[in-house]
Amino acid sequence: MSETDISSKTRRPLALAAVMLAMFMAAIEATIVSTAMPAIVGDLGGFSLYSWVFSAYLLMNAVTVLIYGKLSDLFGRKPILTFGIIVFLIGSFLCGIAPSMEWMIFFRFIQGFGAGAVMPIASTIVGDMYTKEERAKIQGYLSSVWGISAVLGPALGGILVEYVSWRYVFWINIPIGIICIIVLSLYLHEGIEKKKHDIDFIGAGLLFISVSALMIILVEGGVHLPWTSIPIILLSLLFLITLACFIFQERRAAEPMMPFSIWKERSIFIANIASLTTGVMLIGISSFLPAFVQGVMERSPIVAGFTLTTMSIGWPIAATIAGRLLLTIGYRMTSLIGGVALILGSVVFVILSPANGPVWAAFGSFLIGIGMGLTTTAFIVSIQSTVSWQVRGVATASNMFMRNLGSTIGAALLGGILNSTLQSYINSKGLSKDLSIDSTNILLDEERRSALSAPMKAVLQEGLTLSLHYVYWGVLTFAIVSLFFIFFLPKGEKEPSN
């Protein structure tokens, strides 16, 4: 199959509309759930499991994204994307009826299992339908999706939480997904070559076990499990062994889930490593900022949503600009400008205090959004312009995988820093018998917070502020590492053979 075959059989404007709808569903999910999380924790309890709600979703997303990318290269984009959307909608419905935090985490696994197909395959379809020059320009249309979701997601999340129920932040996906499936079935047409394929399920299983072991280590280590405990040691061995087996399996598989040959391309290797670090940053801001604004600044869910909205506004603005910059100054310079914006945004969060107010937090989010928009757009267009159709799905998915893996590791690592620092602070005040990490739930519920004694509330708010300060230092560190890697992007570009 070639790009020309797809373009001649597909009504591109309508197919693009379906792709944008799928992206909208994924984009609004990212902002609306983060906004609702304080209310979810306030209702279901279990603040110590806060990061697991994100980690569960991101783990399944990270593990399946490569499988979906490879399957889309083998069987076509449309059937795989449709399957992913259906599973995502089932998970969304179940999340909305979750009776406890444990069930919520389980249902987020299901939701993430479907979500792994949405963003990478939607982006790959755009790469199939348009040339390099068109792809750079079409980013303006795609980024408008993020702009709309940026305004609607946090605002709608805040309104639903405040006036209806947090459960509707999940159920709102269902009508969007159904419309997307209908439009895809009508207007995206592919000519698939029928032949038998050898799917690398062994590789997928090994990767799942390896990443799962790493995530448990990062989340539980130093909090519920001592770093030198037997479970942590065994999990570390499991991670190393399964990672080694995964690499061995991918080198011998007939149709590997992760063909290492694409990593030999310098632009793909650097873009993917940089995406890993930006993924850590992204989850560090979006996961914990609403808890700070509501619990410490004592603002409403709508205000907390506003502080994240600015990130999603900055992202599409920068993505639109990036589409033009790529054709004038190239991938490397565009990415470097984005890397600097990520560092500036991280510095804003490092010096953030309750006295600064939500506007300062929103400004930091906006700078992060600018950096993400410039870098991610440059990375995706660069990768899709480097490879042919036959591996474009898995190449695009590899970049999404690295960002998702970064977010998975970030949710676990930064969540672990948050929990351990908060617990240490409570212990240092001699209140370990009266307060715990889960006592932070009280800060996220306005009625219960107002009922707290002044000393107790002060300890919890000071502890949360200190903990998030360390989290944001971690974010800044990864921003610096990201810029370091971007310096090694090649200056030249090359066109693929189809």
C-alpha cells in the first residue's frame, strides 16, 4: 500500500474530521479527568492511591501503543482505531460507575487499553494522507482540537464536578466516540493487502511485565515498601530480566512489535528519548497542580481547571506556529525553542507558592504548553518524514510510547516523591498518629477542610506545598535533560521512500 492509494480512495476532509474527533476525545480526557481528580478522591477516598489512577491508565496506554501501531501497519489504520475507541468507551462507562478507588484504578486499566490506539493511529492517518509540506501545515487544524478541548475540558470538568457529578467526566466520552466510529466507517477507506502475519505477542507480554514491575517499584518504594525490602528487590530483578528478554525477543521476532532498525535513525532516536523526558514533565504538572490549587490555595474546581486550561491553550498555539517554523528553520531549531520554553515554565512552578495565586500557576502551565506544542509537533513530523508507509505506524507509535512511558514513570516517580515527602513532613511534626497521607483527602473537600482545626490544616497544607515543591524540582530537572538531548537532533532532513 502507498500513500497515493490511501489518498485516492479516501475523502480526505471528512476522514480528517474523524481523526480530529478521535483526537478531541483523547485530548479532553487528559484535561477533564485531572480537573475532576480532587473531587474523585474526596468522594472515594484513598489519596495515597492518587497517582495510581493516572499510572493505571498510562501503563496500559504505554504497553498497547506499540502493539496497535504495529497492527495498523499490518491490517490498516481504520479497524485498529475503531477497536481501540470501542474499548476506550467501555472503560469510560465503567469508570463512571466506580464504587471505590480500587475499582476506579481497575477500570482505568481498561480505558487505557483502548486509549493506546487513539492518538498514535490518528496521527499516523494524517501522515498517510498528506505530504511532508501538507503535514506541517495541517498541524494548525489538528492543534485547534487541543484548543477547543483546552477550553471545554477543564471548564466542563469543573462545572460537572460542582453542579452534577464527577462521574459524567467519563460518560461524556461515549457520544463523542460513537460519532467518531460512524464517520470513520463512512469516509476512511484503505486497500489492505491480505496476508498472514506473525504478531509479536511474546514481546508485548514481556514489555507489560517489565514496565509494570518498574512502576510498582517507583510508586511503592519508600512509602509502603522499604527500598531494601524483599518485594522491591524481587521486582527489580523481574524488571531487569523481562527487559533483557524483551530486547532478545525483538531481535529474533519475524515481525517485531518494536523493530530496532528504526531507532538507528538519529532523528527518531533523539526525538523518542526527548519525548520520554517531556512525558515525565507533562504528568508532573497535569496530575498534581489541581490538588495544590484546591487543597492549598483553597480555590474551586473551576479555578483549578483554569490553571490547566492555559497549558492546553499554549499547546495548540505553539503547534500551529511550529507547522510554519518547520518549513523555515527546520526541526532542530523549532525543538530547541520549545525546550527553552519547557525550562522557563518549570522554573515558574519551582518558585510557585500559595501566595502567588492561581494566575501564576496558569502562566507556568501556558509556558509548558508552548514548549510541548513546539517539540511534539517537530518530533512527529520529523519521524513521519523519515520512514516509509510500511513502518510509519510503529514509528509514530514508538514516539507516543516513549512519551506515555515517560508519563507512566513520571506519575509513579513524582507520585512517590509526593507521598514520601508528605509522610516525612507529618512524622517530623509528631502527628503520625493523628494524620496520614490519606488525610490530604480532607483538604480537597471544602466542608471537611473548613471543619479542620487550624494547626491540623496548616500542617497538611504546608506538607503538600513542600511535597509539590520537590515534585516541581524534578520537573525542572527533566526539562533540562530534554533540552540537552534536543541539541543532538540532526540539522538535515531526508525524505522517505514509499
